[in-house]
Amino acid sequence: MKYDWTKYKTKILELKEILKNKNEGTDVEVSLVTPDDPDFDPNMQVPYIRVRYYVDDHTHERKIELFEHYLQKDIEEIIKLVEFFIQEFESEIDSSEYGGG
């Protein structure tokens, strides 16, 4: 579901800056990746949030696509949504790694 993400570029850049500082000092690395970024996954259609969760000696990764209907929301709503997705991802990993919890 491709759209012209550049019309949300200001919001995306603001969101990128917020996320960059959000999870410092945790086992989770969160970054917003746009088609302009050199490490953008060419299989993705839209900007996405890459979540990397470090457990012991390996990494789990999830990409959360930023569909247009997300970007139409205000920044605070997007952050809450992203935080929910991250918590859900962490719970899934903890459950598979540690058998629950």
C-alpha cells in the first residue's frame, strides 16, 4: 500500500528524532527508516520503524510499516501506537525465549 510519504516528511523527521532518544540504555533499539536512508529495505513499500531486541547473544528484529493512516494521526498518538507495538514484540520474544513472562 504505497503512498507519497514525502508529504509527511516533516512529521516523519520529528518522529525519527523522538525515537532516536526514546530507548537509550535498554535492550531495544528503535529507529525510523525512510526510503531516503541507505539501509532502507527495498522490499518495504513505505517508511517503517525497525525494532531490534537484543537477547543474550542474538537479535530479534521487527519492521513496523508506517502506513498513511498512522501518519495522519498526531505525533503523540503515533508514539503511543509504536510503544504498544514494541511492548507486544518484546512480550512475544520473552515468551518464546523464556517460556512465558
